[in-house]
Amino acid sequence: MCRSIKTLRPPALPEEATEDDIRAAALQYVRKVSGFRAPAAHNREVFERAVDEIAEATARLLDGLEIRGAHPAVRKREREPVPDAG
């Protein structure tokens, strides 16, 4: 695994991972897998699409994880109701 990618779930992070944290991890992953730090112009679209898709998948993963034995503040955040968007 790429050493630059950090664990994004509690208790490794004191707070919930931000969109910037998730995107940075996705970018590092795509860089590692592709072997390119920055893509050439003809690969930029597919590179950025991969970063977007991995960031979305990572956000879904983090949202779905159940952290057992977590710090009480983390468990409290998990129990808080999600505001109705409608």
C-alpha cells in the first residue's frame, strides 16, 4: 500500500474524514496504481474520473462502516439522526 494514504476512519482520525481527506487518498491511490504523479494531457480525463470514482466509493465505505469499541464521541456521532433532506 502507498505509504502516503492514511487511515480515514476513527479512531485513527479524531474527527470524521473530510472531502479533502478522501480526495487526497483517492488521488494517492490512482497515482500509485497508474504509476503517474500527474497524467499527460491525453490521460487527464480518465485519471480524474478514476480519482472521482474512488473518492465516491471511499465516502460510501466510510459512511457504511460500523466502528465497534470506538471512543464515546465517535459512537455518539454514529447515533445522531441524519437531518431530513426533504
